[in-house]
Amino acid sequence: MDTALKDPRNISIAMKLFDTVFYTICKSRFDKVSDRALRVMQTMTYVALSIDASYTERCVFLLFSLLERKTTEMEVSRAATEAMGECLSNLFLTLSEDTVHHYLHRLVCLTETNVNALHVLGSAVSRSTAIRISPDLLEHISAYLAKCNYSHLYVVLGVLKDALKNGSELSKEALDVVMKFIQVDALRSKEALLIRRVFELLAEVCKKYPPVIEQTLEMILSSVWNALEALLASGSSFYGQVVEDAASFLHTLCLQLPRQRFTLIEAVLKHILISTSPDLSSELLSGVIVDNEETIEKIASFFLDNPALTCLCVGTVGRSQALPEEWKKFLLENFSGAISESARSLGMAAIGRAASNPKNISLFMQIVERAISETKDRSLYWRLIKEVMHIAASREPSPFSDRLFCKQLMERLLGSALEDDVQTNAAVLGSFVSFDVADLLDITCRYLNSDSEIIKATCISTQQYLISHCKGEEIQPQLASVIETSLQTLGSNSSVRIRLATLQLFAVVASSQPHLLFTPTMRDVVYPNVLAELVEDSSLVLTVNLGGYTHREDKGIEVRRLAFDIISILLRDTERQRRGKVLEFFLRFEELLQCLVHACGPQEKGEVDVDLNNQAKTLLVQLVNTHLKLPWSDSLIMSLHGKLKAVLELNCEGKSLSAEKERVNIRYALNCVMRLTECVPFAYIPQFQPLLLLTQKSSLLAESMKLVL
């Protein structure tokens, strides 16, 4: 409709519609303006611009009438003020300079009593570079810094910043007020949003009035460093973004004040040296890097006795500049020789930044060679590759833009995978999803048939990253097929590594892409193997008699824990998976009940891990609550009765660790009995009535009912 109304051929229709809408909105209340009305107002603006000046004036009149009708203390949505600002910025383009000045004066005066007018002014000025605000009005606005609500200061600073950017001038008095507010109030506020706006405004002031900044440079930099450290100490989640804005301000200083460039570099290096988080603070260097060799020499001489910080800063320079070969070698040697975790962490950040630059591709290839050929600490270089990939994913250009290069690199890494760290292997391969999804999918599919257990497990685990990459999008048939093939490798004949990788993948699918589970293969092949993993595999249990003590090593405990977690996910009540919808497709409720009852206690050769005993009770209660008609057999009910009774009869007196564990076990059993006896068939089973009476007499009952099963 918008397009049709803007068509010159429909001008008469547009005029009639304009009159109707104009009258309707004039009679409405501003706080009741809906999104639809705002869209209509935007359409009216375009229509007015295509008719004549009188309609433009009427549009402006309408916007001001809505603003003036709004009570002072009430704020409207940002969408409303943004829409009005957009309309005004477009309408002002067609009006004379005097008329625009008249309306700006009116709007500025209105901001004294109406905060919405301030937001509308900010939106309009930020959208149009043609809007100039006179010095007297800017002086009026700068005076608000001492008067307006703290939460709206960033809007005032935004108006001043955009006005300067558009070519407006600040009077000396107004500039003094602004600079004093920045140093005394804003930079001490610990408010990330406000400080970010301050750096943007300072950059514009520096472009417009370089001498003013140069005269107070030392005080400004001192305030900047203090603000950054205070914000870091406060744990602000926006600290990284604030540093980016500070670096942008420093870059403007370097360009506008070239004589101060080395002073700025030294000031940044001093700040990094005393910073409690040098890895984050070193990002400030991106604002003062002008000449590669001079900057590196300055860094090397400044951090002469601190190789870790030297590497960090040189690596940061390398993110945007080509590093000399001797410095690439220095970075790698420092990383491999690091004796503390903090030094190694800084070294990893340094190399990650430098190697993500296509100009330093030789540094990245050295990392790859070490990840493949080193006899020890290979995992460190694999982690380093992941760090490089993570940084490169947000860079343009990237050394991984060449698809053939990525494909060959993935195959080399997979062929030399770490023998004892499937998760790191998968994380590194998974980091390629940002560059080459198609080849990563193809490679992991082909290598699923590898004779190497570690390669196969890595390929299965990598599917998790491919799924994560498709978040919000439909899973492609090829990926769905590879996932299904991967899950079919689950089975008692597979190694523990394969079983762990497969169950982890199943859990991810069940959580994020449950629709992939609705296939005959998932129901008839994969799910039965998941159920089988709920029961202890005796071939994975090693028992050694050490005289008076028997040592028991259970290599399958992590596999069982994952299997129980999967059942928990399938029972979870979510919007996409309502009350066991997947389980209803899978069926096999009798097998599931047998597995859960078996795991409720060690009796009858059941599960011996107490944590899994309690999780089994929890899942059993959830299953009974969500599925009323379950295939309970008499033998299964009696087995459950025996396991629960054995727990309730435990002696849990004392303060030892074992006694506390038994009390926790009893609480779960008590809760389980109370919940089950509220449901059919347990409410009518005679054997459960004595169990219920025993439960009701327990001193731990009150505590047990606080458990959420």
C-alpha cells in the first residue's frame, strides 16, 4: 500500500486518505499510538513530500500536536520516538532554513518539560546530516546536562555529537560546559552506555576543535584510563564495546593531533602495563597504530622486561599489519616456553590476533605444522588454531576465504587428530563452520566410515557445531542424513568414545532440533540403543580384589549419565515438545519403565551409583505424571516397591559424609513415594499403603517435598 500511495498517479487518492488519517490521529492520544498508527504516520510523511508544502506543514503540525499533548512524566516507546524522528528528518529536508530553525527552536524548548521531545530531537538529528542546530540552541541543550534525569544524559550527548557531526557549532561557553561535564561526571559514572556516548562526542569535538582537546589532553587521558579501569572493576558486560569506542577516539586523536602520536602510544602502553586485564586493554592499541615498525620498536623498548605483554601488544599490531618474520618466531617461542597459565593465555591471544590477518598466513601455517607434528603439547596448538579461527570469523578479509585452502586444512587436521581429546578435535573442526559449511559436512560424512576410532568420534561430535550453525534455519537434508547416520553408530559393540560422542549428539538434537527424531530409523534403531545405555554394561566394569578392599572402576558411568540426561530432555515440557511428544512416537514404554526401575536402587543387580538412583526416581515421577496409561507389570511394581522400601529403611544417623548421602537418597525416595501414590495404579496397590505410612512418619518428609521432581 505504501508503494501505491507514493505513485504520482494515485495522488488524488493519497490526498483524500491523508485528510482522513490526519483527522483520526489528531483525535487520538499519544500514549495510545499503536505500531500501525506509527507506520501510517511514516506513510503520510512520504505522501506529504510528494504533494506540496502545505501537506508537509500539516504533517509537522500533527507530530508537534501529539508531542505537546503528551504529559511530561510519561514516556512512550522508543519505536514511537524513532518513528517521529524519522518523519521530522524527512520533512525538514523540504522546508526553508528559517522554518526548520523555527521548528527546532520549538522542539528544543519543548524538551524542557517533555523527555519524549528530547528523544525525538535525537532521532531526527542522527538521521539527517542536513539538520543544523544554531549555537544558541546547542547552548540551551548543553545546559540540560546539569538538569535532566541521569538516564537521559546519553540522549543529550547524542544530540550534541550528531549536531557537531552535521556541521553545527558550539559556543565557547557551551563547549566549556560539555568538557567539564565529561571529565567531572560522565567519565566517573561507571555507566557503559553513557561512557560510550562520551567517546563518540569527544571524537567529534576533537575533529571540530583540536586545540581544545590538545590543551587538556593529559587530563582527558587520565580521566579515560580511570573510567576504563572503574568500568572493568564493575564487571560490566559492555566493557569490550567501550574499549572499541575508546580506541576509535584515540584514532581520531592520532589523526587530528599528529604531534601527539608517540605521546598517545606511550600513554596506552602505560595503561596496559597497570591494567588488571591487559588482554582487553591491549585492544586500545588498534587506535594508535600508524606505522608498523615504529610502533613495534616502541612496544619492545617499553616492555623490555615483560615478554608476555610484548607479545600481546605485538600480536595486536599484527592483527592489522604484516609482522616481520623475526617477530612471528618470537611470538611462537614465547608461547611454547610460557611457564604460567596467564602468560600462555596472553600468548594465545597475541598469536590469535596476528595469525587471523591474511598478511601473516605464514604464522598460521607454522601453528598448523606444530599441531600436527609436535611430540608433546599438541593440544595447545589445536587450541591456538581454534583461537585464530574465532578471531578470523569476525574479520574481513580472512585467511580462510579460500574454500580449497579450508578443505585441505580440515582434512590434514582430521587425519592427525588428537588421540585423547575428541572434544578439542571437534571444536577446532567446528570452528570452520563460519567459512566452509559444505566441505565440513562432506568431510565429516566421508570419514564416518574411518577405521580410526578417534576420527569417527570426532566426526560425530563435529555435527553439534553444524547444528548450532543452523540455529534459526531449517536443517538441510544432507545434514539431517549425516546426523542420522552418526547416531546409528551407537551400540554396545562401539567403544566408549563413540558412545559418548553419539549420545552427546543425540542430546543436542533432542534439545534444539527434536523434529529430526521423528523418523523410523530413530525410533527403531537409535532409541532402543539409548535405552540400552541406561543399564550398566558389565564389560565396562573392572573389579579388583585388593585383599580386604575391592576396587571398582566403572568406565561406563559417563555413558549412563548422558543416557539419563537424554531421557530427561525427552520428558521436558517445552513449546516445541509438549509432554513427551517424542516419547509417544518412540513408544517402548515398557522397556523405559524397566530401565528406570532397574536404576532406582542396587537391589536385584540394579544401578549402584546413588546419583543415578535419584535421577531415575525423578524421571520415573515425571513419566508417571505425563503418561497416565503405562504398561506396569506386577513384577515391575514389586521390584520398585522393594527398592524404595530398602532406601526408606536405611540408617542415616550421624554427621559423616556417607550418612549425608544416605539422607539425600532417602529424601528422593520419600518424594517419589508421595508423588507416585497420588497416581494410578499406585494409589490402589495394597503393598504401597504401608510404604506410604512409613513415608508419612519420616522426619525427612518435609524436606523431601521441597525437591522438584
